[in-house]
Amino acid sequence: MHSYQQLSDLSVVMLEAARRGDWDTVTSTERICARVIGDLRQYPDPAPVNDVEHEERMRLLRTILANDAEVRDLAQPWMRELERILQSSKRRPAIPSFR
């Protein structure tokens, strides 16, 4: 349960950073999330939980997914701009050198 809470807390950090446009923090926090998820994957079958723990796990997962969706929505304009910049640099003709 600790890992789910940690991911939920990290998702809040990412969302707040995305709202500020702090994409470096989003990226570094995403790396931490990947490590936590990797740790969770080492235990493929979660331990049995009672109904209260199950509901708490589901609440945390819904929070993580909602925060992730909002981060992605906030990132879309930035990603489109980056794609536009990359595409325009591919289309520029090479500048001949005069040696």
C-alpha cells in the first residue's frame, strides 16, 4: 500500500509542476515513478487485502490516473510545439558553406 501512496503523492508533485510549466520537475518525478512501478512489478500478485484496504488502493489508483490525465492534457500544447519545431528544422534546406 505504501508504494501506491507514494505514486499518488508523486502524481500530485507532477501535476503541480505541469501546472507551473516546470517540465524538468515533471520529467524527473516521472523517473522516480518509473522506479516505484518497477519495484511494484517485482511483486506480481498483490497481497490479499480487506475491503477497506481494497477501496483505499482503488481510490489511490483513481487519483493517480486522474492526475496523469491532467498532466498529459497540460503537456499536449507543449508537445505539439516541440513537434512543430522539430518538423520545421527538418524542412529547412541546408545552408551551403562557401569555402
